[in-house]
Amino acid sequence: MKLDVINLDGSKAGSVDLDEALFGLEPRADILHRVVRWQRNNAQAGTHKVKTRSETSYSTKKIYRQKGTGGARHGDKNAPIFRHGGVYKGPTPRSHGHELTKKFRKLGLKHALSAKLKAGELVVISAAEAEGKTSTLAKQVAKLGWKRALIIDGATVNDMFAKAARNIEGLDILPSMGANVYDILKRDTLVITKAGVEALEARLK
């Protein structure tokens, strides 16, 4: 399928052929959901921790005698039923990550690209290059109407463009190898350079 290519100033720069296998799929929410969950679970720190009965700072002395008080039988005040006692079966440091096959991760990325194209939120630009002036790039981005956009470039990102875009709110840039489902879906506009299209097609074949 063909899609128009534009320059950063909004002028037309021809067209590009998009691979149907990457951009022409019918997006499936279940596939996208599984890949996003895999990403977010792997990113979770898992450093949550509570003190157990053996780690609280009370004395381990029995608080009163076993019989004759008319009250319940207790040991020490570290028991979970007491205030400031240890927590029973609370969270401990662990990894929340789980496995997802490489084939399925690639499929998720294809569905994310297809979803953006189907929603009319995919833009292809000739190149992501700038003179390093944030003000100039900010005006171009505002003119194009990109409020929350992700730009995917080729194997590397142009240093001057990255410098110019660094302080523009809502604008993020990734090389093609950094393209992922979560970052694509959470932006309103997906912008890919021609070099980025070629790199993604080579990566996802």
C-alpha cells in the first residue's frame, strides 16, 4: 500500500510503499494487550518488601502467662494480629517478568503499526534532521499538529535532531531497534522516517 511522505515543513516528498504484512493487518486487542503486559511487567522493579514476624523489633518474650488471665492465649507481640507486628505472607522482592516468544513479540509490533495506520495516526517523513534549534523544530511540530508524537528513525537517530527535540514536550525519538508496542500505542501520532520504514521491514521479516 502507498502512503504520502512529507517533509518537516509540511511539504510533500513523494510516497512510500508499505509492506502489507506489517501495516495491513487487522489489529487484535488481545495480542496488543499481551505484549504490553509483558513489557510493563518486565519494567516493574519488584522491590516491594514488608517485615515478617522474625524481622520486627519487639521482644520475643511471652506477653503474659498461658492460663488464668481470662484472655486469649498469646506468645510475643511480633504476631501479625498485634499493631506493629510482622505481616503474614506480605510481598517480598521478586521479578514480575514473564516469558513471551520472540515470534509473538514481533507479531505484537506488527499489529501496533497496523493499528496506527488504520486509525489514521501514522505519518511518514522523508528524514528526521534539524540544525539543532529547538525553537525552529517546535514551530514545525506545532504546525503539523503533533501534540503527543513518537518519531522512529533508522538504525541511528540524528544527533542534531535529537538535541533539538530534547526539550519539546510530548515529542520522543527512538531508533528502529527501540520501537516497541507500549511506546507506539500510548502516543497520539506515530511518525516514521523512510529509513525507519526500511529498518522496521528488515527487522520484522
